[in-house]
Amino acid sequence: MKAKTTTKSRPWHGQRASSVADALLFFVVFVIGVSGILWLKREGYDPKIVTALPCVLLIVYGILVKFLPRFRLREDQAGDNCYYLGFLFTLVSLVLALIAFVDDGGTAKVVENFGIALASTIVGLALRVAFNQMGDVPFDVEKTVADVADY
């Protein structure tokens, strides 16, 4: 009879996630951002609050994938995901700008939606640069692996 081996399991947030969980986190943040933008705009909130929502979500996403082992990504992948998430928020905002222009015929709503678009792009790009600056340079990693393989 085999003896049972007990292992201490980490809490859910300390476990390394699969790529499915990483993708799910990305998708959930995206859906929350789009839903939040639409809801805040429909309810008539100040454009600064609407603009802050995707920016805050991008920062929270960056913190999660950097510091929470369950969702930790390589720095280059985390940076790319932040950039793509910001770009998706940008596209959503641009679609809203075009719809507002067609429906309202005015430029005020278009300018407001471009503000959201620019802010989310800037934050996403800034996070991408930050993550890429923190990470290992792929060339150095490849060179190290090649040097080890030569031994």
C-alpha cells in the first residue's frame, strides 16, 4: 500500500495559471472596460470619469500580470497585452465617436470619444514600454541558451 503524500497547495491566487486563464483575464478586463464605457456614457457621467475607466483597468491588468503568480506573464507578453488592450479600448471609443457623429451630427461627442481613445492608447503604450524595459532582452536569452548548449 502506497503512503499518501500530502502537499501544501497554494491558494488560488498563488498558483500559476494556464494560458487559458491568462487569456480569460484579458477578455474579462476587456468586457468590463467596454461595458463600463458604454454604461458610464449612457448614464451621462463626466467624460473624465469615462476616460479614467479604461486607463485604471489597464493599470490594474498590468499589476495583476506582473505581481499575481496566477496570472504572471513574461514581461514582453504582458507589455504586448497591455498595448493590445489599450488599442481595443481605442477602437471601441472610435466606433462610439463615429456612431455619435452619425446620430448627433455634432463634433462634441466625437472629440469626447477621441479623448477616451487617446488616453487608453497612451496608457497601454506606456505599460508596454515599462514591461519591455523590465524584461530580459530576447537576444540575450537566446545567446545564453546557445552558450549553454555549446558545453
